[in-house]
Amino acid sequence: MTTALKALFIVAGLFLVYKLIFSAKKGLTLFEMHFKEGRLTSHKGKIQQKFERECRAIAKQEKLTCTVRAERNGDVRLHVSANVPESTIQHIRNMFPFEYYEKKQVDNSRQTG
């Protein structure tokens, strides 16, 4: 009986630790671009054309294999894979149009006539 109770507490503790570590709230992903050896292999979401062109140029020049992702969790945050040099990440951040993604989007689907 006591062994089963101890096992139950251990399982409950492990579950609680798992939830605390892995269930951190992530924001809404605005877009994601995947590059492999300097070429854009896949993308999803709404990406401003000028930013996409500039990212493609940088990735091609640097032969990058990485992911560039923008999330909105209150404010807009840009994430670039950790294997990219800091100077290149800063260059991408400087080009990113934060004001384009931070402005309020009007939702026309709920308007009443």
C-alpha cells in the first residue's frame, strides 16, 4: 500500500514538472520561413514581400540553414535559429518591419450590417 502511494506521488510530481517545463504559453505564430543551404524550402503565414526578399538574399549570401519565425504574444517577437551568427541575426532584425505586424488588424468577419 505505501509503495503504491509513493509511486503515485512520484508520477504526479513528474507530471507536474513536465507541465511546468513544456507547457509554456507560446504566442500566435505570424509566419515561419525555413532555409536550407541558402534556399527557402518552405514558409507559412503572411510575410511582407520586401522582408521575404531581403531574408532570401541574406540566406543565399550566407548559405544559411535556419528558421526565421515571428510570434505575437502581446508584442511581436522575431526568432532566428541559434546556429546563425549574431551579426546576421541583427541584420535580419534591423530589416524586420515590426510596425507592419504590430498595428491592429481589423476583423471584418464579425461586423454586423
